[in-house]
Amino acid sequence: MIFLKTDDEIEVLRENNLIVAKALAEVAKLIAPGVSTLDLDKRAEEYIRDNGAVPSFLNYNGFPNSICASINEQVVHGIPSAKTILKDGDVISIDCGAYKNGFHSDSAYTFCVGDVKEEVRLLLQTTKESLYLGIEQAVEGKRIGDIGFAVQQHCEKNGFSVVREMVGHGVGRHLHEEPEVPNYGRRSNGLKLKSGMVIAVEPMVNLGSRDILIERDGWTCRTVDRKPSAHFEHTIAIRKGKADILSSFDYIEQVLGH
Ligand code: MG
Ligand code: MG
């Protein structure tokens, strides 16, 4: 079942996604060699609670923390730990959600730690570009396959591979709602997009092969070939002509000096 959101509900979703955008910016301030992923988790949780919200991920299907922190070959769903210390040359995806006034929010950004290899920087840049190319397609009257096609084309054209098993999703009163939003697909295929749908578009893109596995902790998803992976995510509302991006990278990129 797909729940279309009213304009008022979309404003609540925007407010919550703004909390996440700013929580990610707080995390961005801390990212440096020597910092643990648990330190990042604590700061995100603190920021979310200080703003009257609850971390969407905490206890979601038993997930133990407020962010997913996925380093290098980890694709998504990395569990923060005091033992996981960032080092120069790492890349780390931080995925975060906040729940307030009956609605969730969901956004992710992949950060460089210190000096990162050129090919990995290009992976991050291409993945972020593919997110916006997917969002360009996410307008009333287009189909889910148009989003995935745009993402996949851009990533594969640049020599990267797109994860298939993990997909974007509807966002609303539940963190994960219908429809599924794959990062691959065929043009003019799949569900027709309607104004008022709110979805998370979240390409997960690998430097090497697209194959992934889940670690024994039951959560951490990593590449089989242990090559790095990148992940960027926005929550957006479908509209006529142009999608309304409810989350934001502006606060993060101010911190990063972009
Ligand atoms: Mg997410
Ligand atoms: Mg998501």
C-alpha cells in the first residue's frame, strides 16, 4: 500500500529531514582520523534528541544505534563501535533518520577521512551525481524504472557497479514503506509516480563488483571483493515537473567547505 502525503504531512517530513541534515553536519564536524564510529553515533543521537525527535534507526528491527556507519568496503548498515576508529584514507557512509510528530526521515552521505585515493573520490562524486540524476526523473507521470535507469546509467558509464539487493523506499509514518526504489531499471517501467508520494532515493555504488554479503553480526553489508562502496540518500516528495528534496546536504557541505 502506498500512502500519498498531504501538503501538511510533507512539511512535517521536511522538518524531520532538516533535523537529520543538521545531525549529519554535526557528525561531519567530528569526522577525522582517530575518532570512533560510536563517537559519531552519540553526537547524532544527542542532536536528534535535543531537537525533540527520536532516532528512527535505534531499535529498528533490533538495530542497536542511531546511525549506520559503514566504512570502506561496508556498503550500508555498519554498526557503530568504540573499537572502530577512523583512519586517514577511509571513506565512511553515515545514514541517519529522525522521528517526530508521527513521521520518519532518512538521509545518508559518504565522507572522506583525510587523504582519500583519487579513484575512491571519483566513486563518491559519481554516486552523488547519480542520486541527483535519479531525482531529476522523480516527477509525476514518470515511473520508478526511470529513476533506477538514470542512476545505473551514470554509475556504469563511469566504470562502477550498482548494488541490486538494497533499494530505496517510501518514507512516512513508517521508516520503510512501499514502493521499493531500485537503483537499476528500465526506462518507462514500473510503478507510475504520483504527486504526494514521498520516497528515499539512495544509490549504493561499488568500485569493483556489485556483489555484496551480510556479515555475521546480521547487519553489516559489505562488498564481496572488499573494494570500497559509496552511499548517498535524499528523501524527496514527488511533484509535477520537479521533485521537492526534503533532506539537504547544504549543512554538511558548509562544514566540509565545499
Ligand atoms: Mg537511510
Ligand atoms: Mg533509506
